[in-house]
Amino acid sequence: MTESDSKKWTRKLFLHEKPFMLLQAISSNEGRVYSAMMSKKIDCSYAYIVKLIKVMNRLGITSFDGSKHKKMIRLTPKGKKIYKLLSEL
């Protein structure tokens, strides 16, 4: 993904409510965070959450830990910085 593509995706991604709510939910949960848990917490479909997390992962905002089926989601330092900046708006 080129830098200009990355900027386009970042703008497109965070101009919606659910992606920000996902960042907020991941940030506020200390410990284990899973896709299914996030879909229930922000009242969104599991498929949409997985899609958002994959995009965030490609942009370097989130990272995965764990096995193929049970992946824990964490914010990267870049993701924490983005969340902090967005929450200050």
C-alpha cells in the first residue's frame, strides 16, 4: 500500500462513527480483546468488525496476537496516537 493510498484509507476510515467506536473500545479494554467481543460492544456485525480490523491492521493501527481462530487485537503505538488525536476533536 503506497503512502497516498494509506492516507486515503485513513481519511475514509475515520470519517465514520463505527471505526472510531472500535478504536475506543479496543483502547478502553485492558487485556483480551476479540472481534466478537467488539461487535457486541459497539452493536455492529461481526463481518464488518473483521473488515475494519483488517484495514486497520494494513494501515499499522492494530496488531494481532494469538492463534488463527482466536486473535487478540491491540492498538499499535501509531493506533494509540491516532485514537488520542481523534478523541481530542
